[in-house]
Amino acid sequence: MGRVVAIVQQSNVLIELNNKIDPRIRLLIALIWALWFGGVTVALRQRRPFTRRAIPITLLLYAVSELSLTIVFARNQPARSSWLLNGLFYLILIVFSYWALNRTAVTAYFEKESRD
């Protein structure tokens, strides 16, 4: 949600800079991701079993979209070359989320008997 607010506040500057991608499209993409992550968070809070797979897949899709935007639309070389470090960060985040949601200690959290 923070990215949505930042793009709205800086939209005039981004239009003047003549970015390769329209700030309104970036705003729409950021809004969709914010809503999607919010929905997955609500589903996790409601102990929906599908979130055990949905969260790592969502993080993977987000990582692919962010890295592709960085690689395709970055103007300067340091921004373009940062994809490897960002990719490593996303990979660690995805592996950790998969491990945290699928270990045996958490299976009781998603069982129907443990729901309030």
C-alpha cells in the first residue's frame, strides 16, 4: 500500500521525467498487488489451508514481476545490475515462507478442529 501512496504523490514528477512505463500503469499494478497481498493475509488469518501454497506462489509471482520490471525498464546500469541481489533476496524469502508454512509444527494451526 505504501507504493500506491508514493506513486500517487509523485505522479506529476514521474510524468515529467518521461518514464518508459506510464505512472498510471505502475499505480494500477501496485494497487492490484496491494489488494492481492491483503486478501492472502486475510485468508491466512482465517486459517485457510490453501494459503500454505498460495503465499509462496504469490511471492514468486511478485518477485518475477518486480525483477522483470527492473530488468526491462531500468534506465541506469546500477539499477539494472541489482536484479541478481534482489533475486537472491526474493528466493530466500520464498524458501523461508514455504518452510514456515509447511513444517509439521504448523499443521495444527490449519486443522479445522483448532479453529475458533
